[in-house]
Amino acid sequence: MSETRSKARHRRRGKALAIGVPAVLATAGVLAYGTAFGLFGADARPRAGAATAPEWARAVADGFASVDALGQKGTYGGRDGATVTARNLADLEKYATAPEPYVIVVAGTITMDPAGKEIRVASDKTIVGSGTSGHIVGGGFFLGPGVHNVIIRNLTIRDAYQGVWNDKDHDFDAVQMDGAHHVWIDHNDLRHMADGLIDSRKDTTYVTVSWNRLGNNNKTFGIGWTENVTADLTLHHNWFRETEQRNPSTDNVAHAHLYNNYLQDDPGTAVTSSYGNYARGKTRMLLENSYFQGVDNPVIKDAGAALVQRGNIFSGTTGRNESGGTAFDPRTYYPYTPDPAADVPALLKSGAGPRSSIGTTAAAAPAATTLTVAKDGSGQYTSVQKAVDAVPAGNTSRVVIRVGPGVYRETVKVPSNKPHLTIEGTGRSRKDTLIVEGRASGTPKPDGSGTYGTGGSATVAVEADDFQARNLSISNDFDEARNQNVSGHQAVALRTAADRILLDGVIVSGDQDTLLLDTAARDRTGRVYVTDSYVIGNVDFVFGRATAVIDRSVLTLKKRWDGTSAGYVTAPSTPAGRHGFLITRSTVNGDVSPGGFFLGRPWHAGGDATLDPQTTVRDSVLGAAVKATPWTDMGGFSWKSDRFAEYRNSGPGAGPAGAARPHLTDAQAAAQDTAHWLGGWTPTAG
């Protein structure tokens, strides 16, 4: 494609009742470029041996638990170790306290003996319930000083209650952390304990608590027990129901980010809330897009605390509702996109707590054939293309090509008769495995038969349906500065021309025309889902006629070969009647000058006026490099005649709706989301 293109009072009603009834990218704002990959440090992508584990075993934390600090690169638990099953207390304690990493699947109900026992968990552990069957009864877990990289997920931890509501004699918690760091507590059901459901104490930091149900308890979630103001915690999408105090109580926390939580206190039940979210001491708290229903004193703060509220909903609440001071911008530390507060009750009633899909493996899925590639000869093949060539034509089940760390300077083509193929890196980081070549559209072919053309310049070309790429980098390193004599600098890193393409945890890097998302033919569907990934470039670096979703990813803007900061993110060439590009819950930023980049322009390939290009950017963070008028014309075609819009974006590059910056209405946005775009296809890692 041409470039011209309180301590508050506590009270209780009656007796306690059991209630009936969350991909890690570097913060875009601090990205800087040295070499093409110099900005990417070691991250929480899988090590060799872990990439074939189920998706839930490879999940990594978001929020503050995803931040690289204290020598720990995000939070991924025991992913790099063996997966084991614990059906009794002895096995659970053996694996949880071991020095080596483990993914520990709790299958069935395990009762603590003696009552109140808290297993002392060691670092590098994932403790996960098998579906909804993993229960810990009468005790919980303790994470001591220095313990780090722990995931506690998909468990029901319950019933250590000893008959005294305000119990000061039995310190029986579901999860207690004293001086730990990098902990993710996710999708659990925590209830009816003798003391706290969660205690985060003594400078425990880099913690994310997400998608949990917390209920039927007095002292629910306490944070503090320190004079230091150093801890960083994220709490999002948690459902507090029938809990009296500490919801949470947050004392001397440097950065407390609470969003999309649901605090519910129904009338006529056994427990009455004393207070909701409490910023104590010198805490700095940002509280946003949460929903408070029937809660007494829903938001309170000490005089020395800072508490900023925005976007919260209060229904039937009474008493104190306070704010004041200045807090912080969480996006300085990690990307996130809050859901609308009005959606929170329904989201959490359906999505919080243990999931049947976590901690289990579908027995019906056939085992994938695995081929290995290694530069040092320790695999079956030394090049990726040789492994692709070895896949039989017409294969009907998943073939996984596992590529060891190293630089593979080659081009790779997956032909249309080899579907169900996965190429995944086995290194710890997605940057450890790099497939790279340096051809441009105008580069002469060695046989003298002309030039490669834009599509032919691709380092990796995928023409087969149901392709997946994970945990690796694909680059085109064509040097524009050294090749000014070449006419045609379009240099594609990855070209897809097929349906149901999943790109998960990858880096796709280039300059002009980095990522070509196409279809096998104009009348063919080509759906692509990109998640937890980086796409790097400067001119039209996401382009084509496919229907594509870029979700929870970073679109990294890069300076031109001559040092200038100007370019275009997308250039869709969508056929009429189809969906084009949807960028959602992502970040657009880079080490470039402010105001130099358009979000997109309409590519009417070959001057085809029947095309109806579309890009929607929604729920995303736009850096200062994005122009105030983010869309522009191309090749004589006006962007205003096609489909370009935004919805609910934030950041310095976002702006109000206007003639030069159309925004979707809520009703329009409801039809422009991932589910509508993918049309019945649910991407699943295979």
C-alpha cells in the first residue's frame, strides 16, 4: 500500500447466615525506544514447558500485581513448574510449601486440621480450584515476609467461624499476607471466617484482588498494620455482600486503586454494613465506577488521607460519603479500562467467584501434535518453515510448533491447506523468540522476476484458517534510511489472509505496513483477534480488509526513518456490509512528538469506491501523539464518507465529540463490541 496513503461502630442483626451466594503489558506511557526490542524487558510470558499448559494455568495478573518491581516481573505464580493435584491436606501443604514452582489444583473439599490452620505458602505458586469443586474449609493460607509471585484463584475458602461475631481470639483468615509482594487473588468465594477474609499487612505490596465474592463476614478485608506508606494494591470487580466492616479498610497505602466493585447490603438480612470503602491514615485512593447499594457510610476517609471519586453509583445508601485531596493516575503503572458503573451489579452477579472453566481440562479436546524447532539443533527442526512444511496437508486437528529462544532470520508461509496450526515461542518472554526478515515491497527478487510487492514482503504469511501465534515476536527490519534507492518501502511483518486467526501475547514490529490483516478473497470472511500484544509501526501499520479486534493491547507509535513523528495507525479497506477494525481496551502511545499521528484513514484499494472502510476505537487510552482531529482522507476518498468513530476513550490524546471527531452513542456502541465483530466465534487457545 502506498504511503500516499473509624473506626466506625460495628453492629450485627441476629445470627450469621451463610450466603447463597477479575495478558501483562508494559505501561505505554513509559515506553521508550532504543533498538526495536530494547523496550521489552523479561515479562510474565511462559517459560519452556509451560506453554502447553491450559490457558488458565498460564494466566497472569493485571493491576499492580502486573508491575515489574522488587526483582519480580509481574505475577504468574507456579506456571513454570509442574501441575499437580491436591485432594487432601497433606498433599496441599506439601506442594504449597515446597521451594520449587507448582500449579496446584485443589480437587474436592479439604478441611484444615486443626481448625484455623493457615498453610504457609512459598513463592512461585498457583493454587487453583478445579472448576467449582475446590473448597478449603476451616482455615486458609499465610504468605510471610518476602514471599512473592503467588496466585490464589478459583477457590471457595469458608467456615472458620468460631461462633463469636467480633472474634478477637481466633485469627483465622482465608488469606493473610505479612510482607509479601506480587500476589493475585482472583475468582474466589471467601466467606464466614473467624477473622478476616483477606488481611494484607505489614507492607505487603503489588497485590491485585479481582472478581471475588466476599460475604457473610464481620472484618472482611483489612489493609495496613504499618506506619510505612509504600504499598500498592488494585481491587477490581469484587462483590461484597452482607459484610459489616473493612470493605476494605485501607490504611497507609501509597496507591490504592479500587474500581468496578459492588458493595451490596440488602435490608432485613443478618448483617448490616458499618461502612464501605475506608481510606485511613495517609492512604492515597482512587475509587471509580463502583456500585454501592444499601450501604451505610459508603465512602469515608481520615483527615490525612486522599480519596478521589469518579463515576460511582450510590443507590439507597446513607451516612458519610466523602472525598478530598489528590490521588494518582493508575495508567502511569498499568493499562486498564473500567466498565460502566451501571453494568457492575450484573457483571459481578454473573462473573464473580469460581468458574467451571478454570482449573479443569476439557477431556473431549484431542491432544495436539507437537513439533519442535531450536536453533541449536536440539529440536526436530532448525527453522520454522521446515516445521510448517512437515505438517501434513489437510490436517484436521491442532498441530503446535514450539519454537525455542533465538533469532530465526527467515520467511515463513503457512499455506491454506494447513489449518489448525499454532506457532508458539517457548522462552520466558515473547521477545525471546524472534522471526525476522527485511524485505520491502520494492525489494528486487533474487531471480530477477521483479519486486516482492507489499503482500510478498511479509516475514510471516498466514493463509490457513484457525491459525494461532503465541509468545513470540515477528518483525520486518527493512532499513528505510539505507534503502532510499528502493521504490516502495512498505514492509509487512505479518500478513494474515484467513479466518479465525488468534494472536495472543505477540510483538509484531515494523515501520510502514507492519500488520496486514486481509482475507483469502474479497468475498471471504477473515476474522482476527489480537490480545495482550504489541503492534509497532508508523505508517498505516494496521491495514487490510479483515474483520479484526485488537483487545487489551498496545499500539506503539514509532518515529519515521528520518526522525520525524508523523503517521497513521490504521488504514482499513473494509468491504461494504462488513465489520472492519475494532480497537478496544487498548493503548495508543509511543516515544514520539505530540500531535503527529492520525488514528486512521480510508484505504480504497485500487480506487474501489464500493468499499466502506471502518475503524472504531473505544474504551482505550490515547497518548498525546494522537491528533485532535484523528481521522484523515486518503487517495481522494474522504474519511467522512466511511466509518470512523470513537467511544469512551481517555488519556491526553482523547477529545470531545465534534464534526471532526465523531463519537458513538451508547446505543451504537452496544452493537460495536467484540461479540458483534467476531460473529459467533469465541477465540480459544489450542
